[in-house]
Amino acid sequence: MKRVIRVLLWIAAIVGILLIIGAFLPGTVSVSRSVSINAPVSTVYNVLSELKTYNHWMPWNQKDTAMKQEYSPVTRGKGAWYKWESKHPEVGNGKLTISDAIPDKWVNTSLEFEGFDQPSAGGWELTEANGKTTVTWKMDAAMGHNPVNRWMGLFFDRMIGPDFEKGLAQLRQKIENGTLKGEEARMTIEEITVPAFQVLTIMDTATVMGDIGPKLQKAYGEISDFLLKQNLDMAGMPMSWYYTEKEPFVLEAAIPVKSLPSATTGRVKFRKLPAGKAVIVHFYGPYEETGLAYDRIREWLTANNKKASGAPYDIYVDDPSTKKSMYDVRTDIVQSIE
């Protein structure tokens, strides 16, 4: 009996030591793998930024065919997410969110695993050279404060690395053979005559690109409240002007109105826009890719020997929450011309 007790004490002591050591092991571990894909960077980005493609190449999504999944209303670009539930020991339950996405540069994700108290940061970095795209898949896994999880971190690269390699190999194969193409933005351009109109506006500044959306939403909320108090009617969809191309971004949110308000208060201002000639791009795609529309406008101005007059503005024709894909969402970009 004494021998059994001594053995148990020794086991408890060893476990205790391991737990103490585990508490001092790194709380974050990194995994990284790369692959070269014979395809333009835009094609690769379009696949990686669309969550509905992940089941075709992500190894963990293929390990449990009975896995339950739930997607956000918009499955592409920043803010898109999906949740999963699985009884498979290598899959478990969790949630993946696209935390940031810059076309043709990177797609960053936040990955939440059941049993871990902190999300893990990851994603894919993209670089193109000579028509080929190098994809680097990275993950900084948060092991949390659990000593057992931290011990697992010592073997994380050997555990996860092969799955990264398998996923990248499938991604390359399916992009190169045309199975995965990803959606692409589409647009048309035309010269128009814009009638005179009037707007309620709010000027603001966003220190980084990620602040633009929240700043606009807040401004539109304030303008909508003002409309209700003044009993005014909208005369068109929400709009915005961008007066700088680099950080900090100076922007102006606006909503067209049918009549002049009796007075303006707070940040809300009123101004009239004259009629005139303009070039307009009808753009279907994520807001992050509207730079393509601005490029098209610059090309059109050069080709038609026209000069821009003032800053261009965006008209948000569609509500993304009503569309299955951001590539069905229309934004009109209007540039007045002399």
C-alpha cells in the first residue's frame, strides 16, 4: 500500500512539475507554409476571400462530411464568417471570421476554437511575379493560459503543418485546373448628364481604412435621425465622397433629399449640387475592390481627352445584406467632367 501511495505521489509531483513548466511555455505559436500557383493574384484572392470555396480545399472541412455549418449573410470579404460543429476529434467546434481583406494582397482571419480562451490570428499573404502567385498561409495560434495547451504548442507545427501543406496543394490544383475560379468584379462605364440635386452631409475623418465603414454607418444614422425630426424624404440612395487617397481618409457621407430643411444642427450640413456632365461606372463587387472602378474612370478620361471636375462620389445602390454575394452588390462611382 505504501508503495502505491509513493507511486501516486511521484506521479502527482511529475504532473505538477509539468504543469508549472507548461505555465512558462510560449502562449503563442506560429505555423507557416507557402506554395506557388500558376494563376494571376486576382484569381487566387477571389477564391481565398470567398468562404464558400473553403470546403473544396480546406483539410479540416473535409474530415467530417456530417459537420454542421452556418454562414454569415455575406460570405465574402471583411466581416464574413462561418461557424461549424463537429464530433470529429480533429475538427471540433469553432468560428472563422475574415478580419481584414485587401484585394490581391492578403486575407486575414480570426479563428476561434472551442476550449481555447483566445482567438488565433491567421490568413494568407499573396505576391505575384511573372504570372504566378505565391501564397503564404500563416497562423499565430493562441494557446491561452492552460498549461496543457501550451505543451501542445511545442508540437503544433508538426501537427498542423502537414494540413497546411495539403490544403495549399489542393488550392493550387483546383485553381490551376479551373475547378475554383472565384468570382470577379464586373463593371460598365458611360457618360451621363447628372441633374441638379441636394444632400444632407456629414464630414469625417478615418485614421485607417478599417474605420471607414463604421464612420459612414454612424454618419448615416445621424442623418437618418435628422430626416425623421425634420420630416424630410430621401431622394436617392446613400452616397459618399472621398477627398484623400491615403491615411488619414477625409470623407463625406451624404443622403439626397427632396426638400430644403428648415435648419441644420450638429454635424449635419446641407448643400446643393449643380447639374452637369459626368462619367459613371456601374460596379458590381465588394467595396474593397472599387479601386478598379476608379482606375477605369482614369483610363476613360485619358482615352476621351476629358478632365475631371471635383472629387468623385460613390452611390450605394444595393444593400449587401439582401444579396447572396458581394459580386451582386452594385455601387455607382460618379466623376463630374468639364
